[in-house]
Amino acid sequence: MTPFGIKHSSQDIIAGAIFLASGLAGVFGSFSYPMGTALQMGPGYFPAVVFGVLAALGAAILLKGLLVAGPGITGWAWRPFALVLGGLVLFALVAQTLGFILSCMALVLVATAAVPGLTLRSRLVLALVLAGFCWVVFLLGLGILIPTWPDLTP
């Protein structure tokens, strides 16, 4: 209990603080790129908007945690955290070598190992679908310059 009789939700406070800090860091990082305008977006415009939304959501979750009673922190799920983070690191390390599609699939396969009861077949289907979706959005839609497939020429 706090001095005002309100019990906090430490889960929401911690999650909100993480989202808010990540969002603010992303917003400030995106200012190192030209912003442009809403009609002619520069490379920093979209990341600034996305990170701004993340910061706003973080602030809302943090405020809710301060004002509404909720569960406390009982433990930390290290395995899912390590698998999702490991999948992201793996993607960053192998994207130039393996290409976008295989790197996306590797990311999804590693990260979904954190989901109990998900079969390998389901994980493979999810990896294919998400890699295809990301290919359409990032390579075709946004024109990001990254190899789609590994370069097998000697």
C-alpha cells in the first residue's frame, strides 16, 4: 500500500518503464536521420512515429500501474526472454550472409521455441508465412536493400 491507499501493479510499472525508455531512445535515435514531411517522409519519419507510439503506450501502462492495483513480480521467465533475444541477435548476425528470407525464418524458429506445445510443423509454417509477409512489407513495399537469398556464386 502507498501513502494514499493505492496498491501498485509492479508488472505494469516495470513493463511501462521499459516501453517508455525504449520508445524515447528510438525517437531520439531517429532524429539523426532526415525527417521530411508527412507527404514526403524521410528515413527518420516512420521510425519516429512508431517509437513515439511505443513511448505513449509505455507511459499509459506505467500510469495504469501506478494507479490501479495489480499483480506483483513473482519471477522472471528467462528461457522465453533468451530465445526471443537470441533470435533477434541471430537475425542481425546472419541477414547479410543468409539473405532476408532465411534469416527471418531462423528468427521465427528460434523465438517460437519459447512457446510451449507448439509443434515443429507449426513453427515452420509460421516461419514461412512471417518471412513471406516481411518480404512483401520490407523488401517490396519499403524497398529495403538487403539480399533476399544467400549469394551462392563463388
